[in-house]
Amino acid sequence: MSSAFNYRHLYYFWVVAKEGSMSNAAARLDMAVQTVSAQVRELERDLGCELLRPAGRGLALTEAGIVALRQAEQVFQLGAALPDQVRAAAAAPAVRLAVGIADALPKLEVYRLLQPVLDVPDLRLLCHEGEMGDLLAELAVHKLDVVLADHPAPFHPHLKVHSHPLGTSQVAWYGAPQWWALASDGFPASLQRVPMLLPTTHSVVRAHIDHWLAQHGVRPRIAGEFEDSALLETFGGAGLGVFPSALAAHEHLLQRTPVKLIGACEGVQEHYYAVSTERKVAHPLVQRLLRRS
């Protein structure tokens, strides 16, 4: 396509293609047939190919014309929607925060970490969960304002990102009523008498939990492993087995599930980070997250 490509010419072509002839298009546009024809020829010259050919008393699309019409439909559909979308945005101003959430980060902790901004008037919070690598790529092109994760961003020569600590939380064991008494009697050795639910090795904290179990001579009877922490807590609450969770989310966990605290997983902590593209964060809501951490 030449640099002289003109969207007005594309619009004239689009009308001609929809109307089926130059004369019908000229009547719709309230223009002379010669003017419309000249504009379409300009477009064909810019694109370097024929878009229309004679067919009976009208015109038919060439293969190139079919492709051009398909693209023009999208262009002008978007154009038609533009005024309403702009007016809607102007009528309802919002403070936007796009957050990437690493899929290994516990969901109850995400809510707690975001609490400092949840009371901001007109907040529009966009949350995207995914693999850390994918989220960092979106952060780098500014599709995201910040990424929350359970570990610092790994070094990448082509990605300049900075990891800001948001705090830590002690990990503890929880269980539904049918397992609580058995798991509490002689804790932590008692844990090998009950089924256990664990995060997958995808989670950073899993290696620390495995080490803690080995230190205490506990051979876990693993009933399930979950990549999604919310699923782990749901199945744990339903009684599939005892499970580890962050103590910082203790109150929220007890509100959501019928479980009780069994005991602390001493020495095992979950770490939380906010990853940004700037060492000195400019986004006011991200600054607020860092100040309240």
C-alpha cells in the first residue's frame, strides 16, 4: 500500500460495492458518477490491483475486491461504534488499573493485596490471570499496569522490569471438621494420618512445604494437587483433605469455608511482589499498593 492510501477513497469503494453500481453509489453519496469512479480508481492505484470489474449492467468484486470489502466492513463498523463508545467513556470517567495475576498466587491473597485500592471512587479494576512469562510480556507493552506474583520477576535481557516486595505471610494447616481432631492430635506428625491437599510444584511455596514435611518426618498421603489455590481451598473445605494456606488470609478463609486451623507450618512463608516496568512507579494506584504493603 502506498503512503497516499486514503480512507475516503476506501469509503467510496465500500459504498459502490454495497450498492452494486457506480450510479447507485453516486445517488447515495449525492455526487457525480465521474467523481465516485475517479475516487475508486485512485484507491485501486494506491493498492496496485483491480477491485471491481463490469458484470452485466453493474459491477462485481474481483478476488482482491472481496478482501478489500471485508476489511472495509470492519473499518466502518468500528467507525460507527466510535462516537457512542467515546461518549460513554466521557460520561462515566473511571480510574483504571489493569492487574496481571500470576496463576500460582493464592486468590485470597490477591484480594487482600488489592484492598488498598478497592475503595478508590470510580475504580475500574481489570484482572488478568496467567503464566508469569505471558503477563510480563503484556506488562512490557503497557497492556498491564502491574503484575502480582509470589516470586520476583526472573531476569530477562529484553524485559526491563522491577520487583517490589509487598510482604510475606506465614503458612498454616487447615482442615474440615471430619479431619481437624485427628490432624490436631500430635501435630505435626499427625498429618500423615490424614489425606493431604497440596499446591502443585508450579507454586514457589510447594518446595518449602515439602522440605518442612521431610524435616518433621511426615510422609504425606496426597489426595490431590492443585495449580489453582481457590480450587485447593474449595476441595479442602469440602473435606477432601487437610491443606496449607496463608495465615494472612485466615479470616477470609474461615468465612468462605467450614475449616479450622490445625497448626502453623513454622518457617514456611509465602512472599508477594508487585512487578512494574519502572523502578520508581508513576501509576498512582500502584503507588498506593506499594505504600500500604
